[in-house]
Amino acid sequence: MALAVMITLLFLTPLFHHTPLVVLSSIIMAAMLGLIDYEAAIHLWQVDKFDFVVCMSAYLGVIFADIEIGLILA
């Protein structure tokens, strides 16, 4: 998989140069929706509300700021 990503980044990136940012944003959003584990978040809410708040603050920090900010918030 890493090799496929590397080849894509090296050779196919110029093909995406003229792609509108809206299309690229929708691709990223569609990929992110698959990363969310709703059942785990609901279970965390039921078990320990503080852990849920930490989890959501890290998630929102990564989404709206940066990976480092999300880690700092967690």
C-alpha cells in the first residue's frame, strides 16, 4: 500500500493539479467518515464521560487544527 501511495504521489500528482479544491475536499471528507468508529464513541460515553471528552477534543483538534494540536489536547 505504501508503494502504491508513493507511486501515486510521485507520478500522478500532476494529474490532480487542475482538480477543483471542492472535489479534493469531498474526497478527504468521504475518507474521514470511514475512520470514525461510532460504536466505540457511544460505548466510551456510556462507560466514562471524561474519556469521551478527551477523545472528542483530540478528534476535533486534529480535524480543525493540526495533528500536533489534537495530540496536545488529548
